[in-house]
Amino acid sequence: MKEEHDAAGSKNARPGMRKLLTLILLLLSVAAFIFGIVRGEPKTVYRKGANICMECIGLG
Amino acid sequence: MAKHLRKIVQAGWGAIQNGWFRGLFAGGKIYTGPLKHVCVPGMNCYSCPMALGSCPIGAMQSVFDGRRRSFSFYVVGFLSAIALFAGRFVCGWLCLFGLIQELLYKIPTPKLKVPEKADRALRYLKYAVLLILVVALPLIYRGSYGEGVPFFCKYVCPVGTLEGGVPLALMNEGVRATLGGLFYWKLAILILCILASIFIYRPFCKYLCPLGAFYALFQKVSICRLHLDRDACVHCGLCAKACGMNVDPSKKPDSAECIRCGECVHVCPKGALSLGIKASSKASEKQSSS
């Protein structure tokens, strides 16, 4: 009989649980992303990205 | 073609995310259009004169503001979603600095094998970099004017030096005139990374990259992954030998160190490995045809 393995190779894993966890985390990620947009974080990102980042180029 | 597909994608994506070619002739100015609201998925300095998008690690630190103690939901949510879909696929396929390191490794010299114990210990360094320099210090520490300090960008990031610091110093006299100890410190890190890349496969990705560390956290639950058909695997060891990241896919197909480049998939004589959302049926096809 063919044994079941998860991607990590452990026997008798429950891929359904992993899929559920992935789905929950994905929903949380999307929620966090949208929440960040609502809070206006893209503007902060833009402010930093549209100006020369002195730290990045080594000028402090 | 298939053999070179990844290199084409890496180079193509690098050109797309650095597609503001006017930056080459703008005298050290950078793109300031609306695309800078958005982060690219791989390491790419937003102070590169040609960069169209924002660097996720720099952006994350800029929102982790020392004054407001605010968490970066936008960037962390974006990166988590990508990681949950593809894990470290971004490292293998969409990172320009990764491509540069790979090309440097192609220089024909004797290669260095980092002793296994040291290699294993050094791999944890990137998690420390992520936790301390990208998350903790920018959240906790305030500069003299109450501003947040992007510690990783400021003291470590060789990508910023290569893509931002060096080109801007060459193009802009004002920048060149203000170069000091910090620039030369970061330049030394960049030179070290370049030299190390000639002898070690992707050393920055293995030991230092905080973005790779972030994506690695989701490797075991990502949707797109490396699949192993254990019934088809004959344990020939070719996959482990082909892996530049020193992973043995026949033992740990979802290792946190796997960048999902697919080299192991190409060399597997039995088609036991596949990369994607679902396991491919190559193994059974090969078995039935033999």
C-alpha cells in the first residue's frame, strides 16, 4: 500500500490541515495588506522610495 | 531553452523592475512616479536610479517608525501573501542580486565548501538579521530627531550600495562629495559579498538576506512547492549534487533553504521531483514508457 507523505516527508501527515493553515494565513495576509493600505502606509513607502535614501547609499 | 528559462526570467524581471532607463541620464536623480507606492517582491534598492518600485525590506523599515512605533501591515501582508503562494521561489527566479551572485559563481575558479557545521550555524544569521536589524531596532530605536533608523539598509545592505550608492556616487557630484566612512564600510561589505560569490554559491542569500529569511518562514505552508514522489525516487543523489543551496530534496523537499530554482527537477532521472502547485505525473509517465 502506498504510504502518504507530506512535503517534508513525514509519514501520515495531514495535508488538509496544512491547506487550512495556508488558507488562514493567506486571509490574514490579505487582511493585513488591506489594513495597511487603509492606514495610509503606501504613502509612507512612497515618501521613502521617491527620495534618495541616504542610509541605503551609505551617506547616513 | 528550458535550461536557460530561469536566467531569462531573472534578467527580464530585473530589467522590468529597473525599467526607468531615463535614470541613466538624469544626473543622479531617481524615479518619483506612483509605482514607488508598491514594493517589488525581491531585494531591489529604491534608490537605484532606474528602480520603478520600492524595496520591501527598506519599505518595511520605513514604516516601522521609531516615533509612532507602528507596524508595517502593508509590506508584511504583501510579502506574506507572496511567501504563502510561492515560498522562496522569488529568491530563485525574481531576485536580481541573486542572479548577479550566480553569474559570479560561474567564474571558473576552485569552489569553496563551507564546513557543514559552520554552514548550518551561519544559515541562522539571516534570521537574526531579519529579527534584529529589520524589525526590532527600527521599531525600538529613535534617532536624535526622533526618526526611525533603517538599520539593515544603513549598516549592511550590499544591494543598496551596488544599485544605489555606487551609481549615484558616479553620476552625482553632490553625492560623491559627501561620501564618508559609512559608504566605505558598506562598500567593503559589497566587495566581500562579490568576492565570496565567486567561491561560494549565493553567499548573501544563504547567510545574510533578511528577505530570504522572511520567505523561508513560510516554506512549509506555501502553495507552490517542490513535490517528491518517494515511490519513484531511487536515491541516486543527483538532486542533492545539483543543488547550489546544499539541500537534499530527496530528504527535505520543503527545506527552508530551497530557493525553488528547479535544478534538481531537471537532473532527476526518474522524474520524481516536480515544482508547482500540484505534483506532476512525470514519474508515472517515465515508468510507463520504460
